[in-house]
Amino acid sequence: MAIQSKITFTAPTSEKSVKELITVLTDLYLKNRTRVSRAVYLTLFVALLGRIYHAISEQKAAAIQQVELLRRPGTTSKDDNTKTRKRVEINREFFRNLLRLLKIVIPGWRSKELRLLISHSVFLVVRTLISLYVAELDGKLVSSLVRGKGKAFFKGIIWWMVVAIPATFTNSMLSYHQCKLALQYRTRLTSYLHNRYLQNMTFYSLSALDDRIKNADQLITVDVSRFSNSLAELYSNLAKPILDMIIYNYSLSRSVGGEGLFMMSLLVQISANVMRALTPPFGKYVAVEARLEGEFRFQHSRLIDNSEEIALYHGHETEKDSLDKGYFTLIKHVNRILRRRLYHGVMEDFVIKYFWGALGLMLCSVPVFFKIPGQALRGMGDRTESFVTNRRMLLSSSDAFGRIMFSYKEITELAGYTSRVSSLLSVMDSIQAGHFEKALVSSASGNAAILNGRGDVTESSEIEFTNVPIVSPNGDVLVEKLNFSVKPGKHLLIVGPNGCGKSSLFRILGGLWPVYGGIVRKPPYGDIFYIPQRPYLSRGSLRQQIIYPDGIREMRDKHVSDDDLLQTLRTVDIQNIVDRPHGWDAEEEWRDVLSGGLQQRVAMARLFYHKPKYAILDECTSSVTLEIEKAMYDNAKALGITLMTVSHRRSLWRYHDDILQFDGQGNYIFTQLDAEKRLKLEDEKEELELQLRAVPDLERRLQELTT
């Protein structure tokens, strides 16, 4: 009895002490609830950052592993040059390049782009607030249904339709702002690139003197557009989910308490870690599968490559056994992966769809079963309203969290476009600083000293080359030291075989190529005009073909009228091309409309319009008659233009005073030209060559007669 009385005496005391402890802890928590909530929010924020970081790291590791798989033998058909290609990463260099491009597309605080960005941000906030109100309105509609209040329900429907007006307008404005931002970004970047690309002959140097950029046209047209769209989309796809998570989680914490939100996040994190620990190494399985696929494909390739030898040895049965073995090894591994995916799929579906779904239901039901400070749920309708609203906010917050986690792909795409556009800017900076990188032929490897050197270019009224090396596009030194001069009024004829350095000489005069040594004295660019064998005809009117690269305003400033242009056309006997519909304002694809001879006459008319001090004529009369050729050269001399002609036509010799002749072996002759004497020597040379060609026939005939 004593023992029994003792037991009945101590049990109530123990229960009372536990209740008192719970009461004390509850009072302590309620007194410090604000501090605890802040700590909970901070912990949730840190956990969120950690979760996002791990998700991005996993996707990044998977991308790296895929790249490594492609690099293995038998998995790719690309050559070894792709292995040295720079891999795009989200690192400090990416952010530095992105910041440089952002300074271009958003040039200042008062720019239109920044105003659009601020307006876009405002509409993002408005859309999130409208979504929050729609969640509350959804809860009220369900509450009205549960309570059976038809009037309140239809009133809610009316409000639903009213809210649809600003909601649809906000969604349309968001799409408009995103497209407008992308268009403004592209406009700014394209304008900036055009200014740099068409400055100081960069467009030519980029293609002819440097190998780092292979497709500048695609970079400026396609990649700039993709970068602009990606940048505009990424802001919406990141800013909206981040804003949604902040607002929805704050509203959820007020409705269900920060404690419930923290507990749910903790359980989700624990279950995710358990699921990750139980997940099979699918990355390793895929790597093995890719290796087995490669081996199986290689066996078939080897069978095709050695089909004749195998057929002669009658080894088809052995090869069949080898192929079957490779195939069944692959299938065995694939079946193993399928079984692992089955077990993992069951676990993943259970955890994500049902366990996490049950946690969400429990979180949304907290205000129904527990009293939350600041809330008073009096009836079934209030509880239903609270549950539906909380559930909708929880789903929206979860969706925003998922979009943030899987935004790594979009950031990677932006990094790729950023890298390509930034590389174009960097190469243009390097070229404008005088640095070029070009793959040279093997014979040019010993010319590094010459190629790394630079000569001096000074402005003068005459053209003079002093110890200037002439270099080919591949880096071969065609002439080690070239010396010649052209004084005003002294016309120069340049002859030589193909590849001897004539074009390189003209490119140096035009400022297209660097001077690798020596001294070049030449007039400014505006005093030298170049006419190739096939002249360039621009898009535009007939008038623009004559005055190119001038425009109509420059033509008027020179006090040149259409009648003056017509007189220029009469000089080359093509005045009839104006007698077409719209006359001078006619626009055609002139390269297709005009014949080769007419194009060369248009080019000479262009020369007579500009009236430069020096003209470089590169086989520019090859398609015209001798009469027109004479008229062209006589008129050019009458205008005071000093001519430098490249041609093999003897009819042009009499129009020149000096000759620069290359032999194609690195040697040259610069001397005065006596046209008549040279013509006689050429005739004698041809006669002797003709006689020499007849010598073998004469010797053979003589041998026949003596035998």
C-alpha cells in the first residue's frame, strides 16, 4: 500500500512539472517571438542560398562531365583544334566582360535603357502584388462557396474580372518591356560595334591580317541579337522569381508563422539530402554507356575499314561473335541503368510529389489547428479561405524557387554570348593598337624578326619607299628591301608575275597593311585613289556609283552638278547609261546590270570626279578598247593625276615614265621607261623565242636526213 500510494503521489507531480516547463517555454517564446522570427528568416535565407549554390554546382558539374565525354576518342568527329578552344565558365572573367557590355548597352543614368529597366522592374513588382491579391481572392471565393453565400461569391467573381484588367495589362507590358529592352540593347551594341568595326580599316585588318575572329559578320548580326535577347530575358527570369519568393514567403510567414515555414524547409532539406545520398551515380553510368556505345561503333567501323582482309580470311563468324559480345555488354549495362532508374523514380516521385506535398498541406493547415498571433479564424469559411490562400502562395513560392535553381542554363547561354561579343571587342582593341595574330606558313617561320618589326610612315607630297620589306598575307617576305620613288607628274608602270608583291605594295600605300620596316613617305589617304580590275559598285543610285564614297551632300559641297557628272561620263563614252527610267536616281544591282567593260568605265569616271593627286590602276582597262583606254589615260593626265599602273598590256607603256619590274624571286628593277625601245626589244625577244621553239623540229629533221 505504501508503494502504491507513493506512485500515485509522484505521477501528478511529474505531469505538472512538464506542463509548467512547456508553459514557461511558450511564454518565453512569445516574448521573444520577433527575435526568433528574424533568426528563422535569416536561417531560411542562408539555406536558400546554399540550396541554389548546390543546384547550380550540380548542373555545372554535369556540363563539365559532358564536355569531357565529348573529348574522349570515339565520341566526336571534331579535330584536335577544338581541344584548345576556350571553355566558357561563369567566373570572374564572365562578370568583367558582362560589366563591360552593360556599360555599352546602358551608357548612363539618364539613358532610355535605364528608364525602361526601372519601368520593367515596377511592373514586375505590380505583377507579384496582383498575384498575391489573386491568391487572397481565390481563398475568399472558395470560402464563399463553403459558406453558401452566393452574393459574396458573385461579388468575388466581379472583382476577379476587374483585377483581370490590370493583370492582363501588366503581363502585356512586361512582354513589351522585355522585347523593347532587347531591341534597345541590340541597337546600342550594334551602333558601338559598327563605329569600332568601320574605324581605321578595322574591318579589313580583322579578316586579312588577323586569324582570331573567323566570322565577324555572324558576331555582329546574330550573336549580338542573341546576347541582347538573353540579357533581357534573364533579368525577367531572375528578378521575378526572386521577388516572388521574398513576397510570398513573407506573406506565408505572417499567415502560418515563420516557425512552420522553417520546419517545412528543414524537413525538405533533410529529405533532399537523404534522397541525394540514395541516388545512384547516374553520371558515372552515362559515362560508361557512352564508352560502350563508342566501342560498339568502333567495332563496326573497324569491320568496314578491314572488310576485304576479313573476307579473305573468312573471319565473319569471329567478327560476329565480337560484335555480339560488344552489343550484349552494352545492353546489360543499359538494363542495369533502367533498373536503377526504376527504384530511383519510385523514391523520387514519393518524396517530391507525396511527402513534400503532405508537408505543404500540413503547413497550409497550421492556422486551422493552431492559433497564430494576429489571426482570428472563427468559422469553417475562414479556415477554408486561409488554407486555399496559403496553398496558392506556397505553390507560387515553390515554382519561383524551381525557376531560380534551374536558371543556370540561361546564365550559361548568356555567358557564351558574352564571351563571343567580348572577344570581338578585345580583338578590335588589339588590332587598333597595332597587334596582329595570324597563322603563318612554315616558310615564314624564319621571318619573325621582320614580321615583329615596324617601319615609319611620314606624310609627303610624293611617294617614296626606302628599305621597305614587302610581305605576303601568309608571312613570306617577297622583297626584303624595296626602294623606289614616284614624284608628281612621273607616271609609274609596275609589272611582274603573280605573287611577286604588287598587291602588297598597294595595300601598304592604301594604309591597309602595316609597314614592317624602313620608311614610307606618301600623301594622305585622300590624295591616293585605287581602282581594281573589278571595281566595287555599292548599293544605291547611279549617281552614287560615280561619286562613291561621297554622298550627295559632299558632292554639293564640291560644287559638282549632275551636268558635270554627265560630262565625266561622256569622257569615257558611257553617257547613255543615264537614259534609263529615273535617270541619275535609278537604283539597280549594278554589278549584275553593267558589263565588265562598263564597270571599268564607271570606275574611271569615279576617278575623274574625285581628281586625286595619285591613282593606282590595277588592270583597270583590261575590258575596254584601245580608243577608250587612250581617252582615259589622256584625261587623267590632263587632270594632273599621277598614275601608278599594274598591267601587262603593251599599249599602256607609252603613258608612263618609269617602270618597277619584279622577277618573282625577291629581286626587282626600278628604272626609267623608254616605251619605244622596250617595244622593239620585246618584239625581238618574241621573234627569238619563236625561232628557239623551232630548233627541236629542225634538229629532228636534220637527223632524219643524215640517217
